[in-house]
Amino acid sequence: MSLKFGYYSKTIYPSPEYHPFMSEFTGLELSPKKIEYIKYILEQKNTVKTTDISSQFKVDPSTITKTMNELSSTGLIQHIPYRGISLSEQGRTYAEFLIRRHRILSLVLTHYGLSADEACVAVSKFEGYVPRDVVDKNVYIARASHYGRLRKDTTRQGLLSSM
């Protein structure tokens, strides 16, 4: 079965074992709204009802149900109609990455003078377009510079060319 949804054209696989989330993810798989929904479900820690999500994001419940069905077919969530939504193991891993990416990008912006709240709002607008490998490189650079282990060739130009 092949359907199109979200910002990106993706195939909805008939069962989770065939979906790319089962192996490796880039962080670019979901639309910005779906990213927010996944992060919200993780923050709630328990099963979440579609009405809770629709009231939190001020979206019609039928839209949330449709979106949750799409996310369920990716294997990221488990959606039991009239019971609720919870993250699958892959969904939990993905959501933890999304939270980590948001925090790292927010931290970068606070170093450029934005307040924590301003950085959070700004990052929410573009985080869905920052791939996992860029986030991982930023973490490596931050850790290496903290411990004084950056090579001398990691000037601004050297860092940009290595990305």
C-alpha cells in the first residue's frame, strides 16, 4: 500500500517490520506538526487520548485521529481507538532524539543572545529540517571543545567544510 502524507512523500508500510524506522532514522521523516505530537506524547509518559492532543494543540479531534492513524502505520505509536495512544519502542527512541535535538539547537541559539523562551520558539520553526548527523556533529564539537580536545584544524571554515 502506498500513500502520500505530511510534508514528505513517504510510503505507508503494511506492517511496522518493513518500515525504515525499524533500522535507522535521519530526523527528517516527519512534518513539524507530527514532531510536536510525538514530543507531546513522550512528555505525557502514559497513554494519551486523542481529545487531550486536540485540546493541547487546538486542532479538531478528527484531524488528530487521522494523523495518529498515519503515525501508527509508521510504527512510531500504538493507537487503540477509544483507548488512547502510546509510543512504541521505536517511537520512544525517535521522540527522545527529537527532544535532544530541540534542546541542543535551543542551546546553540542561547549562545547567540536569545533568551531560552525565544530560542525555543525559534527552534520549533526549523528543527524538523535539521538532520540527525548535524545534531550528532554539534554534540561532538561541544564535548570536544569542553574538554579541550578539538584539533587545530577545526576553525570555523574547517568545521563547515567537514559537515
